[in-house]
Amino acid sequence: MDQKKRILIAGIILVVILGIVLGVDFLQRQQATKEAPADMPPGSIPIFVDGGFVASFVPDDLSQLPAASFVDAEEGKTQDGWLLRDVLLLYLGEDNLQDETQVTVSSSSREKSRSLSWAEIDQQENMVMFDLSGRGTLKLVSTLPGFDIRDSWIQDVDKIEITSP
Amino acid sequence: MKQRYFSTFQLILLALFSALVIVAKIALRTPLQLSGHSGIFWMAIIIVGARVVPKLGASSIIGVTSGILASFLGLGDFGALNTFLSYAMVGVGSDLMLWLLRSDTENLVVAIIVGIFGHLGKFLTKWLFGVITGAPIGFVALGLLQAFLSYVIFGALGGLLGWLTLKALKRAGFFAYMAEKR
């Protein structure tokens, strides 16, 4: 077999891989659409207040949120996305959030969660924000002491819960 | 006595290339913040490594060794196993393409294809982990396609950089020197 044919085979393999990845993603989205309630588009993050569903953080609303970024001290990588503060203010408004309000961001697939007070989230210098991961899911990151290393960050976020004081 | 597939000298060289992959990951920064941008550096290193030790499996050894180093250094966001497999698959993906394309990394197109497939090994590992662990689907609908294309582009750029480095090494007489040493 000549080299041209081998290069062509490599090209075909690349297209097949792309097809498989997009195909599986499409099927997962179809499945998620079937399972999710009508007001929760697939991939969106549901927001619960005191156990009740109030809204869903959807990609369409990203244009309304100012972008935020910081360089993490651990790997010197820029984390960029949207502040959790801005997300909550967009969906809940300031009246529903007091300094002692607890906000829990969790990931069921990674079995991780983090509870923060609204006072911590509201301080912009803490940079409590969502960064878009390489595979398109949201990752909660921050510069808060104790919550500023990769191990503690919440990858693949799929739920936000707010508990009033 | 049965001759070993890799000589001690070659294994030492491969270990050095593995260390270089980690150094590149930690120390080299680009202003680009697209996913997979670091592939520019490590695919170049793997392509050079595969030519300096021109044996099938050389890239896999670089990948596996750098994976072990990266896991112990706590690199990556998704745990040690994910990090190890991501790095290892960069090497395995490169080796598969080197096998298909007869290790002809002095051909620019081949170097670019090896760069793309090696880098895609990392993307596919991360993606598969997400699928297996039941990670939520992407927040942004076309995020996955964007990430895929980003890995392809940076892998290709890594292949190009590796090819340029090989050309420079050849011009400097590095491979003639290595042949004499052998």
C-alpha cells in the first residue's frame, strides 16, 4: 500500500472518530431531553431554593453575564467563565440572597459538592465562578483560601441548591 | 543472549522526553486559552522522541512514563487515573499512526497526522471517562465539537513544530552523530 492510501485511511479514521463522538453526544442529548422537564433544556443546571426548583441556568443566558477570569496559582492556567454571583443574581435577584444564605454546588457524577455562603460568593475578589471544561461541562473554581486548588474544585456541575438561613 | 527491544540508552532518552513533556506542561505557557492548547508542545516532543528512538512503542513509553510523572505531580482536573490514561493514550495514539504511516515523520503531512491522532488520544480518554462516569452533557451544545476541533488543530500544530525541530536537528547533524554513537 502506498503512503497516499495510508494518509487517506488516517483521514477516514479521523472522520469516523468525529462521527462517533458527535453521534454519542447527540444520543445523550436526546436521552437528556426525554428525561428532563420541559423547562430544563439538556445540559442546563437546575437551581433549587429550599428544595423547590426555581430556574435552570441555560446557555442562552450567558450573553447577559459579564465574563470573568483569573490565573490559578497551582498551574498558572487561566480559568475563565462566569461568576456564580452573577448567575444567581440573574435568576433569583438580590432579595432572595442574604449574607448567611448557603449555596451548594454539586456534581452527581463526581460525587462532590461545595457549600459556600452568599457573602463569600458575593465578594468578587474570591472569584467563585464557573469555568467551561474541555468537554463542555461547567467547573466551579475560585481563589477562596481552602477552595483554590484543583482537587477541591467541582467538575461536571449539575445542580445548584440554595438554603435560606 | 537475547537482545532487548530498547537499549538502556534508548530508554534513558525516552525517559528524558517524558520529563520534557511534563516540563512543557508546567512551564511553557501560551496566551491561548482554548482547550488542548498545550498539545502544541507535547506533540512536538513526542514526534521528536519517536524519531530519535525510531522504534514502534517509543511514543507509548514516553506517554506512559509522562503519565506516571503527571499523576504523581497531581496534574489534571479529573484524578490520577484520568491523568495517567490521558498522557498514556497520547503516546499510544501516536504509535498507532506511526505504525500506519510507517514512522515517516520526516514527511510533514505524516508528522501533522501523528500530532493530530496523538493529541486526540487525550481528548478521547477525557471524553470516554465523562461518558462512563455519567458526567452531564455539555453545557454549551457545540462545546464538544469545538473542543474536538481545538485538539485537532493544536495536535496538528504540535506535529508541525515537531517536524520543524526534526529538520533543524537533521541540519545540525544530530542524527549523523547518533548513528556514529550506535
